[in-house]
Amino acid sequence: MQSVIRALDAINEVVGRIVACLSIVFAAIILYDVVMRYALNSPTRWAFDVTTQMYAFYFVMLGGYALKHQSHVRVDLVTETFSDGFRRIVEIAGYVIFYFPFTYVFLTRSWEFAARSYAQGETTYGAVQLPVYPLKMAMTVAAGLLLIQGISEVLKLLIGEYYWKDAELVEETHHGS
């Protein structure tokens, strides 16, 4: 089971690190556009549309990576008082009842959304008409990445590797205990 967990985690780790590099690219495009617009009085027609799509791609594709690193917003005021065993049961139930149905709907609907966009040749309405289906297809891939990371997280809970163990170690280190 450890090898499955490592493989699933590795997928989101690699994708996350690659996609994170896009922030440099879209920051450079924005900087280029600002210089062209204000220093040279020659604004680009394409930079806004390109950076908007790149940021959307960036944002959606990092969901699985964020889950792997427990970076999603979590309200655990109640569950942090539970015993480890009961907390694990509640976490697993949350994945089964809420998370996996959501990711299934996200996966299937985004696939339909992307396929329709591709079939229609959908483009943006901006000054430069960019195809929309790559971004919508990225939503499908992101849903798949969220699904496999959710599976990894449940497997971790089942074998006794849970995120709050690491959080307690970090907290103890910072408070000098």
C-alpha cells in the first residue's frame, strides 16, 4: 500500500512543481505588458487574455498538490479534540460522503464541458481569440488529480499516517517542547 501512496503522491508532486513554474511565465508576461503599456505607450492586445487563461490553468491544476501538502482550508475546531481513531473515522467518512462524490461530479461534468467546447471550437471574446477547450480540459485533468490524491489521503488514514501527526511535531518544534 505504501508504494501506491508514494506513486499517487508523486504524480501530484511532479505536476505541482511543473505547474508552479508557470507563475514565473505569467509574471513575466504581465511585466512585459506593463512596460509596453506605460513605458513605451504600446500596449499588447494579447497579454491580458493569455495571462488570465494561464492563471486559471495554474490555479485549477494545483488542487491535488495543495491537498497532498494539506494546504486547503480546513475547519477542525471540533475534530481536533477527538481521539486519533475517531478523528480518522470522521476524516474517512468525509472523503467518502463529500469528497469523492464531488470529485466524481467535477470529473464527469468537466469532461462534458471540455468535449463540448472542443466540438464547438469555442474561443475567448477578447482582442485575441484563444481556444477555450485546453483550459476546460485542464479542469478534467485537475479533477483526476484531486481524485487520485483523495485516494492517497484515505489510504494514509487507513494505515495510520495522518496529517495531524506531522502538524503536532511541527508545533512542538516551534514552541520549544
